[in-house]
Amino acid sequence: MAGNGSAVKVHIDHVVKKFQTRKGEMVALNGVDLDIHENEFITVVGPSGCGKSTLLNIIGGLETPTEGQVTVDGKPVDGPSPERGIVFQQYALFPWLTVIKNVMFGLKLQGKSKEEAEEIAHRYLKMVDLEDFANHYPKELSGGMKQRVAIARAYATNPQVLLMDEPFGALDAQTRTQLQQELIETWEKERKTCFFITHDVEEAIILGQRCVIMSARPGRVKDIIDIDIPYPRDQATKMTPRFLELKNEIWSQVYQEYLSVRK
């Protein structure tokens, strides 16, 4: 398993997050502890409102914890950084820029020359099979293609950690399956440290090396399940006894948390 014997990349140390609302204080996260190892693919599941996205935003430097801290390579996270690439469910592309200029955007912020940024952008557009659409605008692309551009843009800046917040959640089942497959293949080549949030237990298993199950709000780590299925994984993997066993184990825990919210 990845992570065994490898360095800790992201250390989440007793993270608490409280928000002030009109109804008073709301505790979103209540003492989250987690180590994510170098080159590890972690998936995160849990009932709606359990603080998954809040935790991702804290790792990304978009939110500040009320208590505790997150470190990457031992350095405290104190704001956004190109070292942490983020892909959201909404594609967040600049509609006035072409596909290639969207991918080049972060590279130019890093101080890369136009030529170097173009060369890197082309490489990552090729990786997501969108080379032929380099000069198209986002409005000319399907939802799946837009998300490929967002993934290419995140990879292009060579982040140390890739944070993905339900990136395939708004896509149809066929496109989602295709992008899962592409993401596995890309991760196997690039070996980025990935933190991937999903509501889909099957997606969590097909992608991840470990699956973090979060409790209902206030969010904490309820359990961590090793996904001991070898790569490469594909759609046939979903029919194997071990996959179905893991699916049942993870889903039953998530459903218990969902029921606790409904009470």
C-alpha cells in the first residue's frame, strides 16, 4: 500500500472549524487528525454537510482553521499556493480565455515564459486528450471536456498536492466513468498526492488507496479503510467480490452517519 514507509506529505493536526451563523455558532469540523502520505491517493466520503469541502478548503489555504493546523512537508499552510492545485465540481474556467490560455494561466503566474507555458500546456492537454481543442473557448466544450481542462490546468503547475472536490459530480454516468479511468491512468503516471472528495462510494473505491469516512457534522474522521485492490482498476473491478465487500463496508458506515443526521 502507498503510504507504508513513505513520507507524510500532508499532516492534519486536530483541526477544528467553527462558523458564526444567524442561529449562532456552527461547528463544521471537530478535531480532524489525518496523515496523507507522499504520492498517495486518498478518497473522502461522508454525509452531506459533514465538513468534507471545508477540510479541503483548509488544506488548500482557502479557509483558516479555528483550532489546529495543517502542514505540507512540515510547513504550515497559511494561504493558497500553487503547490496545492484545486479542482472543483464547477469547472471554474475563464470563459474569455481559450482552452490553452486557461491551462497557461497558472504557469504565467509562476513566471514561466510564454513559450515555456505553451509547451507545458500542450503537454497536459495531450494528457487529457484535448490537444485538438486548444483554441476553443469553454462555451464550445461539453461538461466532461471542461472538467478535463480544469484537471490539465491543475496538473500543469506541477502542484505537490492535488485537491479535488467532487470534480465529476455534475457529469453524466458515462462521462464520469470515462474520467475516472483517465484520472487513474494519469495518477499512475504522475503519482501526485491526491485528496479526492466524492459522494459516490464506488468512485471512492475505484480511485483511492485509502478511503476516509467522515462522521456527520461536526465532522471528524470516523474510519479509514484500506482499498486493497491492485491497480490498474477498471469497470470490471466493480464486479469483483472484494470490491463489493468494500462497497458494503463503506456504504453501511456512511449510511449510519446519514441516519444520525435525520434523527
